[in-house]
Amino acid sequence: MHKDHGEPGAKVPPAIIASSGILPIAGLASGGTFAPGSPWSLCITPPPNQVLYSSDAWPGRIYKLSLDGKVLGVLGKSGKQLKQFGWIHAMACPSENVIYAAELLNWRVQKLILKP
């Protein structure tokens, strides 16, 4: 049995590696372990201003990316306060400036309204 996939150094089955076809999404360090910033959740906003949001479990960040892979911004860190996250496991992004982030460790969903 594998450790929790969000722990640094946790062994990961090869099937976890993915690619969006636009941006490589492999977050594995040498030896098949998760590296900091390994993605857990992806969300693409609807048109006309589409962006991709990716979250990691550790260190608990949300990344805003253009569809061609350019990093447009980073939000958050691990923790229990507002804009801090405990293993984001799912996201919804109904627009470019609104994100819902569902967390495993904190048992909550945060609604984030971003300033354009």
C-alpha cells in the first residue's frame, strides 16, 4: 500500500503521471516520488478568457496558467486559515476570477474571489 500521495517522498504508481496535451503535468522526482508542486487538481475556465488552474497538495498552492503554459500567478500555502490549504483535492472555476477549492485535511470548500 502506498503512503498518502501528498506527502513528500511518497511512492506513486506510474499511472498518476498525466499530461494535458498543452503543458506537461508530471510532478515526480527521481525514484518515483512526488516533488513539491505536484498537481492534484486541474480546472479550465470557460471562454472567452480561458485560463488553467492547477493545485498541489504540498505546499498547498494554486497556480494560474495561460493555456500555453505561462505561469500568471500563484496563491496560497499549507495551513488552516483563509487562502491556506490542506491538500486541495478538487477545484471548480466557473470564471477566471472565481475558484472553489475543496480540501481533504481541512474538510472544507473555500470560495476564492480573485482581483482581476
